[in-house]
Amino acid sequence: NVPVMKDHGIAGVTLCLKNLAFGAVNNTQRFHPTPYFCDPASAEICAHPVLSGKVRLHIVDALQACFDGGPASMKTWTMWNEERLFLGTDPVAIDRIGLEIIDRKRKENNYSSVFQKARHIATAEKKGLGVYDRKNIELLELNV
């Protein structure tokens, strides 16, 4: 699973969970409207036995990221060079880290927070897909 780090106007962010879930099913537009905003659909699809436990590695491409206008921003001023790759086996933990990074960048540029929109990440923890609580996530960094 190799998503690109970006915000999403409806779901808050598109990272591991949403990328995997919405890449595995069709007619994804049905999961976007109010009051769902891709939650709980992203978590439920990822928890389905057809997908759950089958993806062993998640790699988030954050070499260049987008904090507003995703998933297909035409606003070059909302893109930035994060110059990082995130690798892991826990899509919830990776999404939580990515959510923090995107949210921080939005705040630096006087944009509203996306934490409230990205409910699907916490829902995924409740489904047993990984760890959402930041204090229980170990982030190891390797500079090359």
C-alpha cells in the first residue's frame, strides 16, 4: 500500500487506510456524503477479511505532500517538500503521524484543522487495525 501524503476535503486526509480501502472497492462516492465523510467505511473495508492482515507493509510517499486541495490539488502553494518516506506495518499509527504533519502544516498556513474530519483513523483502531493513541506509537527516524 503506497499512498501519497495529502489532505482530503471530505475525509481530512488520504493516507494508508483510505488509500487501501477505496482502492479495493468501487463506487466509493457513496461513502463520502454527510454524515459519513468516509467513516466508518474506510475502517470497515480495511477490517474485512479479504483485506485485513494481507497488506504487510505500508509506505507513505511524503517526498512532496499536500495540505489543502487534495487529493488532486492544482494549488501549488499548498504543496510542500516534506522529503520523507514513512514505512510501517500499522496503518493506523502511520495515518495518525501523517495527520499530525498535515494538520501542523495547515496551522502554519492559517488553515483550519482536519483532525475532526479524519475520524476514520480512530475508528480503525476500534476495529483492531492498529494504534491511534500517539503516546503508544513509536516513531523511529533514519536519516540517509
